[in-house]
Amino acid sequence: MTPAPAIVSSSALYVGEVVHQRSRTFAHRLRYRLWMVLADLDELDGLQSRLRLLGRGRVGLISLRPSDHGDRSDRPLRGQVEAHLAEAGIDIAGGPIRLLTMPRILGYGFNPISVFFCHTPDGALAALLYEVTNTFHERHSYLVAVPQAADGAAPGLIRQTAEKRFFVSPFMDRDLTYDFTVRPPGEAVSVVVAVRRGDTPILTASFVGQRRPLTDGQLLRAFLTHPLLTWKVTWGIHWEAAKMMLKGARYRHRGPRPTQLVTLGHDRS
């Protein structure tokens, strides 16, 4: 009997750690283990049919729901991302869109930041969409085009910038700048967000992860070695906030939400 062909997937797990380092007003550092799923939006239905542990619903050991992202509606997530790209004059011509995010764990999900990697059909990375969610469940995104190399070579580190338009941390002002430095998913992935006021660094947050195949065995291993992942992230945010208040952090007023859904940034490479 001829063996079945191996399933080739762009989707994967990335297991690593998050580090936050605050360097202005007062020093504060946190570091913890974390894992994320890279899901090709065109593969998602097939993945969830094939994998017993990657469910679709709100309740389950591990679940990934497109309606947890974008405008949280039942509108196709791919269409929402493509609409944002079109408004910015970016055409990926139906190419792959891959989402790096944390899934729901035991029905609960929270992602401070998720990243959409938007590719053209030939695999070239055309844009990154950073989806930021605060603890008030408000959301704003930052979209930045990726310039194409003249020789067609794949990008190494991608460096991008956007003005901060959205209330996230209660201890940080809004009139700041984000500098993104991203290594696109391969054998490893990294997303670094540096926050500054002018030329003065305020905070650096990073995730660095190593690729693992997206299988039931690896999902179970990640669940067992990082128990209650999303629950711990939310608890950790509040715990670290309490410690920062003891160090003298001053609470900032939230202010009005931005009127637009997406802020455009620019390349800084």
C-alpha cells in the first residue's frame, strides 16, 4: 500500500518567552514562558478538522476562533484583513494571511497583541497588521507595508514604526511611538515592540519562540508545560500592575478611543 503523503502546513506552534523591560521613571522587568499558534487563515478549517485539540467553540481544552479577532463578528476574518489592506493601497492578490496569536485555553482567551503576516501569492511578505487589545477589551490595529527587496530576497529583520494611538497600559501616556522589530516565522519567530517618547526609550516588550509542528501531541505538550496560559497572562498583567503601583507608577486617564480602526505606520529599515 502506498503511504499517504505527509501533510505540509504553513501553520505551526511557537514556544518561547515574553520579556518586558521598563527603563523610564522606574525600573521594572518581567519574564515568563509562553506559546503561540501560527495559523494560516486558509488552512484553519482543515486544521480544526484534523486536530482533536484545536477546537472551534468557546469551550474546550484549546480553541482558536476567528471571531476572537478583527471586529469580533462572524464576518470572514480574511475579508476583514484584506479590507484594511485595500484601504491602505496594499494588494496581496489572494496570497496567504497567517495569524500569530494565543488560542483560548479552557474557554478563555486574551491577546495583548496578535500579528497578521500578509503575503503575496509568491510568498513575499507584503504587510504586517498588529492587532492590540487592552484589558478593557478594546482593540486597535497598526498596519505597516513591507518594502520588497530589489533582488526578491526574503526579508530578515523587519523594522517598522507607528505612532501610539490607543490606550493600553494605565501607566503609559498615549503620545508615544512604537518601534516594531520582527523576524518573520521560520524555524524561529520574534516580535519586539519598543516604546519611546522622542528619542527616550520607555519600554521594550518581546516574544521569541521556536517552531514546533502543529499536532495534537505538541498542543498537549504545550498545554501541560504552560498550564492556564491565557489565564496566567491576564492575572500576570494585573499582578505586575500592582507591583508597579508600589514602585510609584502613576495612573493615566484612558481618554477617548481612536475614531479609526487602524493606524498606518511606516518602514524604518
